[in-house]
Amino acid sequence: MINQAEIIRKIRGGNWWQGDGPVSLQLTQPPYFGFARMRDYFKELNSGSSPIFLAEKDEYGYQIMAEEDNFRQAELLVENDRKDKRYIAEIIGEWKRREKEMMSIIKLIDRQNLTKLPDRNLYNLFFNFREILAKAWAIPLMLEGSGMYFEKKVLPEIAKASGASEPTVFAGSAVLTTSEQMSFSKKEHLSILKIAERLATKKAFKDIGFVDLKIWFSDISREIAKHQKNFYWVRNNYSDETILTEEDFFNEVKDIVRSKTPADIEKEIKDLLNIRRLRDEKRSLKKTLKLSKDLSRQVDLFAIFGYWQDERKRIMVYTTHYLASLLKEISRRMEIDYRDGYHLSDHEISGFLSKGERPDMAAVKDRKRLSIIILPGDGDNSYHMIDGKEAEVYSKEIFDAMQKILNKSRDIKGYVASTGGKDKVQGKVSVVLNIRKDAFETGNVLVTSMTRPEFIPLIKLAKAIITSEGGVTSHAAIVSREMNVPCVIGTKVATNVLKNGDNVEIDLKTGIVKIIK
């Protein structure tokens, strides 16, 4: 049991960081169990930490963490790297071992006909897989505060050393912290561009449908089939899986061929592969900003963190397919909608698969409406899922704390993650919190809390991006730089201040966003 009065006292007195997005309870379990296990790897965090919360309301989640804890986690990584340059490589190596364990059980799932597994075997497979996922999450969750640490600690030090303004320094730092390794989104985009390049000069392609592809272009049909096998999972999120088909990718290729010239496609491919230009730009910026050996190492470190965060997202969206498949089979046996099955408690899953006990569906639907996950912190690494009337008590406190964050300022100012080669951008706003529910118009400014892999199709069509959350190593920062899309991150209030249809001007030198008439 947790002390409700003590948890509420901490909520009211805390300085909170917030992240949000569409969620389903069971699909968010691995990272939250990962938070509970993180301190097994980082003993220094076992005391003095604040609670971590996930409030799920109508299938939309709000993650709440103490800013101090986020900062402390990143600081620990940086300080340990200063003491031992092998440290980061060693913990990434440990994480890779956890990933290898995860891939072993995924291969096992792939070999199974889930519909024929006995209940006891399905029980073991589900809970073993979830435990391995939690271990795979535990280490890279340390990166949660890396963007905040960079902005509060590293950025001012670079500004002081160089004498340049903070926006100028951040613009340079955005380049310096760009990984030379491709994100999985970039790999997928490059793969589809190469298919489009082969078809760009073939006039007949523009007029055929998917059913005719194998007849007219059998070699391209095989390439699209291979692409689908490699990337069918890239639009998954914490809410549900989306299995992309060969026809989905065929339509994407067709859109590229129709909207871009062969020369445009060729140039985009060359730009995506031009690592030498990035290296040269980094070398020049380090001299211009007068980085000391220590500061140079730190920006290199955050480039590693950025790639590692992207790998963490890759694992999330990839493994969502397998976790969802197991939950769908459990739901089938219960004879319930799988979307309700995503909100079963562990106790309900265990009770059904081990004893045949059917869940109380009224309780499941109530949990779908509102539930709270609490990790108490301060040495207590237990996990608590709370629903019913008790959840309402906590949710009021959590949402009051979130509102205090929003009330601090209505000015929209963030950090420029990518200029897209422009000084200013004007455009009409589309606010998208859930891509399955919210409309986006091609050529609009995409405004969201934070981008995730499923946002890639919108990013390709956006004039610019504005996020409320995220730092220099965030998904929006990484992808916008790779795709050369103007992007301002970490405004705190954009999704609350801006509305659909607002006309905005984005200053890509200062990160200031203004509503214009």
C-alpha cells in the first residue's frame, strides 16, 4: 500500500515535467515496469527520488516526473562518463544484452501459433515477454532528462565560452548533437525513396493500381514486399498497433513519384547519405563556439544519447506488435474487444489464464476511462495501478499540478531544433495530439505535444513543427534535422495556446512563435 496523503503532498510541492500522448494501459506497462527496475542498474538513484505518475484518461496519457529527477539522471550519466570514458559504452553494452534476450523471445513468439497455445503457456509467454521488455527499457530510461540537462547545464556553458547568444548556441548545438548514425525513421524513408527513384522515370507507373504492380513491375513488387517485411511496424504507438501493408507502401511510393521530380528524389537521397557534410559542419562549429575538450566531449555524448533514444523508440514501436498480438489472443479467449483487452489489469489476465476467472467488464471500461500508475520513488521501487474512486482523487491533484505549469506563461518560445534553411516561416496551424483522431492539412504547421514515430507521414507534409515538450535529443529534434523541416521544440504551452486554423509566424533565429492576424 502507498501513503495517499504523502503522495498528494509530493504532487502539490513538486516541480513537474510533463509528457503526453495516446496510450492503452497494457501497452505502457513495459516502460513503467522499466522505471521500477531502473534503480537496479543505477544504485545512486535509490534515495531522494520523487514519484512518477501516468494518468490515463479516455485513452490519453499524461506522464508526470519531477524535473529534478530528470536532471539528476542525465547528470549522473555525464559525471560517470567524466570519470571513466568506458562507462557509456559499458551500459549500452548491457542494454544490448537485454535487447538480445528480447529478440530471442520475439523469435519464439514468431514460431508459435498463438491460437493453439494452452492457457498456461500463453500466461508464461505473456508475462515473461513483458518482464524482458521491462529490463530492456530500464537502462535507456535514464535518458528521459537528457534534453532538459542539455538546455539547463550544457547550453549556458557553451554560450559563456563562445560569447554567442543562447539561440545561436542552440542552433549550433542542434547540429553538434546530431548522430552520424541513421534513425530508424530515416532508414525507412531512405528505403522508400530508393524504390521511388527506380520508378520516377517510368510513366506507366503513375497510372497503374496496386493489383497491377506484380504484372507490370514484378521486381519493384518484390522490393515493396521486402520493405513491408522490414518496416510494417513503424506506425505503432503506446495506444495500438498499425500493421502497414504492401499496398500502404505502394501508395506512399506513388505519392513521392507524383509530387517530386527524379532530380528532387536523387538529391534527397544524396542529402540523407551525406555524412561527410555533417562531420565537416560539426568540426567547424566546435572551433566557432570555442568548445573546450570537456564541452566537446559533452556534445558528442548527447549525439550518442540522441541515437540511443531513437533506438529506444524503435524497440517500443517494434515490440508493440508482439505485445498487442498476445493481448489480442487473450482478448479473443475472453470473448471481449481487444481494445478493452488493452486495459485489463495483470490480476485479471492472470486470473483468467490460470483459473478461468472472467474479468468484470464494467471495471475494465471504468479503468479505460481513468487509471493512474504510481511509482512512489525515494527507494520504493514498487508499482501501483490505481483505478475507481481512488484514481479520481489522484487525477484531480495531478491535473491541478499540470495546470500550474501551463499558467506560468502564455508566451510561445522554444528552442530551434532545425531551421530547414529558413529564417522565418508563416503558416496555418493544425493541432494533432492523436494522429488517428485529429485532422492535418498538407502544408500546415504541425503543432503537437511531442512527435513520435507514427507522426512521420505528417512531418513529411508539414511546413514546420512546433512541440510543447522535447529537448535536443527528442524525436522531433532528430527527425526534423534529418528531413530538413523547420522545428521549434520545448515551448511548454504551444498545444494549449494555439488552435486549429491559427496563422503563426515562427522566428527560426529566436524560437519565438507569434499568432498573426
